[in-house]
Amino acid sequence: NAGVTQTPKFQVLKTGQSMTLQCAQDMNHEYMSWYRQDPGMGLRLIHYSVGAGITDQGEVPNGYNVSRSTTEDFPLRLLSAAPSQTSVYFCASSFREMNTEAFFGQGTRLTVV
Amino acid sequence: LAKTTQPISMDSYEGQEVNITCSHNNIATNDYITWYQQFPSQGPRFIIQGYKTKVTNEVASLFIPADRKSSTLSLPRVSLSDTAVYYCLVTNNAGNMLTFGGGTRLMVKP
């Protein structure tokens, strides 16, 4: 079972570059979300989606865009990378509300220089 | 969602029982207590969830007193591989996403 798959695992960007972090799940989950985790900190919510075509902002959405055209995929776009976006990014999904078990991907470690 | 407070770090030795307490004074009637475990360089993993009294699974037990203002995650006979960060979260079915605090960094020593 693949679960939640994130690509790439590592990425180095130059300031001002844009890129898309990919997230795919094969569990037919409705809820998907993106978090970032800075060193020694807990995870902070960036954007989330409660179903295809529906997205909303989390705690730290600035500098990021998302879309949810299919149930399976929830890409995160960095519009113009900044050093402050250096972090580890995790994608998560759950069947319905987040009171059910959430499954996390392995993370994407992003460095912006 | 109610804010949670838990110790920043704990040390233990192999074979011991570890209890991590979490405070959630403002927990609402519809809220549950959910614990996640995170190993270095990995995403968090669901451990256990409860509403009141005691819940036990193959990994841990969760104790919740009647007033539900706190909860205790109990890990029986820990091993080195239980070294991880443990997050206590308040969750519900109202459409809220997961809110993580700083977690408790558990170090298990030989």
C-alpha cells in the first residue's frame, strides 16, 4: 500500500524560484492538508482541502498556493521561494474529518538559498 | 480547539513504563484527545485516540479522567526504538485540521 506519497524528498531552490511539491494518496481520502515543520518545532498548517475543488487557508498560507482537481492529488506551489520557506513539508490525508486517523507522507526537505 | 500543554522532554531507560501527561483545560464536549508519534525525518504517525476513561491498543494506553482536562499517554516497557516526539492533540469532527504543539521529546536510554 502506497499511502501518502510526496515528491521530491529533497529540493534546493534559489531565492525567487518557483516549484511544486507533489502529494498523492491512494486511499480515496476526502481530507488532505499541507504542513511545514521548522527545526525543533511542531507542524504548522499551510493549506487544506476537504474535497476535490475545495481548498482553504491554514495558519501560515502566505507564499503558497494549492489546488485540488482530483481526490488523489494535492500539490503545493511555492510562488517565489524565500529563505524563510526553508523547512520540511508534510502532506497528510484522512478519510473524512481529522478526528479520524490521519496519514502523513515522508516529507519534503526544502532549502532555499 | 483547546490548547494543549505537555512537557518539552523526558528521559527514560529501556524496559521502563513511560507516562506523558497532557493538559487541555478548555476541552469541549465534542473534542477527543489524540496522540501522534514522530520519528526523526518521518511524518507523524497516529498512536491512539480517546474520549474518556481508558483506551488501550497494541502500542499504548490512554488514560482520561472524568473532568477530561488532562490525559496521560502510557508506553509500557519502552525500547530504544520508542525514542521520538509525542504530540498530544485535541481533535473533533467539526472540520478542523490537526493543530500541533511542540510535543514531548522522549529519549530512551540503554
